Amino acid sequence: MQQATTDIKPTPTPGPGGTVGSAASAAVGSVLNRGLNVRHIRFMALGSAIGTGLFYGSASAIQKAGPAVLLAYMIGGAAVFMVMRALGEMAVRHPVSGSFGQYASRYLGPLAGFVTGWTYVFEMAIVAIADVTAFSIYMGFWFPEVERWTWVLAIIFFLAALNLLSVKVFGELEFWFSLIKVVAIIAMIAGGAAIIVFGFQAGGATAAPGLGNLVDHGGLFPNGFEGLLASFAVVMFAFGGIETLGITAGEAADPKKVIPKAVNTVPVRVLLFYVLTLGVLMSLFPWNEIGTNGSPFVQIFSGLGIPAAPHILNAVVITAALSAINSDIFGAGRILFGLSRQGHAPASFGKVSRHGVPWMTVVMMAGILLVGVVLNAVIPENVFLLIASIATFATVWVWVMILASHVAMKREIARRGLPASEFPRRGGPRRRWRRSCSWPSSS
């Protein structure tokens, strides 16, 4: 049974004991510290998926699709849940830090693993650039006279230093970052609902708050089906990064326990946060006014009579950006670590500090993020949407490869008569595979 749950087979070159894959698995167990518990992992995944995509990018998605954007987020959320269940099953069976990069190598071939791993690193790098760009915009609210690239440079060095500490410190930091975001989102949903139910006047609203705003300004599909399709670029960007949850398996204290708990709850929570938050927003304000008169999130708190609303929300969105950047650096770094152990990346990326952190990957990510300094100095107004569009393609590619790896794994389990997965993905084929692969414990 143990062999069935841990074997990640070789990719390019053999190592001591015969395979790179087995060496990778052993290295993860003995070198990286397993300091992440279920509380850390749940909030890390939330931190990756609830950030600038909601607080900064959602206004753009609403302008493209109108109220139909809620349908786009529901479809995206359903896709996320399907991907995460597939990834969760593989992560419990093979709890290695290289995650889906190694799964693609194991089940689809070395080339698939190479392309998937590096695509994800590329995705996280450009998403992190978008996130540091958003951070610099938020800081400009308080310090408009300071050049944006200055904030980008400062946050790169700050978070790179934090990521060089032990993974437990990183997990605690991410927990508190994400907790602030979650509390703020819940407060916005509750505050917006209070404005609708009790008839308070939302700050800056030109129409009476109510569910009628979802259909009174051109209907649910004011920009047609084309507008709905156009919004998916921002929607999928917003959900991108949630696959970081699978990467934590290599450093989870008890992956067979914590990964299923996190996978079962995080995607649903993410979906509810996005749909409820934006549903409340578009009930308070006509969709075509959102994002044109300052932040609608600020207007919610202003409508409740909170004078410091702009400053409170700015602190929240800064925290959200820090959380997202933090997770981006972690995710890309651990995939690079796995790639190096397979021979798909320079061996230096497999070097681990005395704190159990692959420090060279952190240094590389910091170097890549310096590109964000240049972009914010040259084209500050267009950086975010440009990068979000590029990142969406990389996100979808990685998700497709996760699903393809999962299908290949299931076929191999059935073909070789291996023990059934301990955390099978929900869906039609599951029962058939479980019947064909269920074996007594003694086998």
C-alpha cells in the first residue's frame, strides 16, 4: 500500500537508488520541513485566490459582462472545484513538493512535466507582477506623491526576506493575511445586505439599493453573450493560484488529513465569497457605475456611516495584495524545487537553507519581480490588465494538465489493479474505479 501512495517515477536521469522521481520524493521528506497544518493550508489557498482579482479586477469583469458576471464566476468556481478534487486526490497519493509538475511527468511523460512546471512558474511570476502592481496602486491612495515603482521595489525585498524564513513562519503570516481578507469580505457582504434590507442609502448611489438593480439596467446580459465570454479572462485570472493548495502537500504535517479538508472547503468558500460579494455590490449600485466613482467596496462602508471607510478598506486590500504575492512566491518556488529534483531545472534550485527553504527559488522570483519595477515605471496604467490576460492562458493550461494527469492516474490504477485512492475525486467514473481497485488491507 505504501508504494502505491508515494511512488513518483523517474523523468530524465537516474539517481541513487535508480530514479529521479524516488529521489525527489525522498528529498522532499528529508529536506523540506513539514511545518504546515490544515489551518495554514486552508488560508494559503484562500489567500491565493481571494486578492487583487476580487478587489481590483472585479470592476473590469463587471464592466464587460454586467450582472451576467455572476454566472461567469459560478462556471469558473465549478471548474475550480473539479480541478481541486483531481489535484487533491493526486496530492494525497503522492505528497511531494513538485505537485502537478511531477504528476504530469509521472503519468503523461517528462515533456508534459517540464512544460507544466515551467508554465506554472511563468504564471505565478506574471501574476505576482500584477499583484505588486496592484499593491503600488493601493499605496498611492495614501502617498500619491511617491512613484509607484518605489513601492514595488520595497515589497519585493520585504516578502523575499520573509520567504527565506521557515515554512511555519510563512504559514502563520499567510494565515493572518488571509484572515483579515476573509473578515473584511464577510463584513462587506453583511453590510451590503443591511443596506438592502433596511433601506440605508448606499454612499454615492444614484439608484435605490435592491435586487432590482441586477435587471433594471439592460437586463442580466446587457452586453450579450460576447460580454460574458470577455469577462472570463478576468474571472479565471481571479481564481488562478488556488492550485497552490496541492503544492503544500510536500510540506504539510499530515497531508492525508489536511489536504482533503482543505480541498473540500476552500473552492466552495472562494465561490461563495466572489458570487455573494459581487451580487451585493450590483444590488447596491447599477453595474455600469461600479468602478467609475471610486471603490464600490469603500461606498458600502460609507453607506453604513463609517467615516474612515476608505482608509479601512485600503488597509484590507493592501493586506490582500501582500497575501497574494506571498503565495505566488511560495508556489513558484516549490514547483521550481520539484523541477530541479527531476532534472528539469538547474540543480541550484534544489538547494535548501538550514531553515528548510529552497532559497535559490526565492531569489529567482525576487529577480523576476524586478521586471514589475520596470513595467510600473514605463507603462503604469496598463500593467494590470495586460498581465491578467496573459496569466489566464497559463492558468487554464495548468488546470487542463492537472485533469489530464488525474485521468491517466486513474487509468493506471485500474490497469495495474492498484489500491484505490484514499481521497477519490467525486464524479461518475469514481465508483467504477473503486470497485475495480478495492483490495483488502493485507494486499
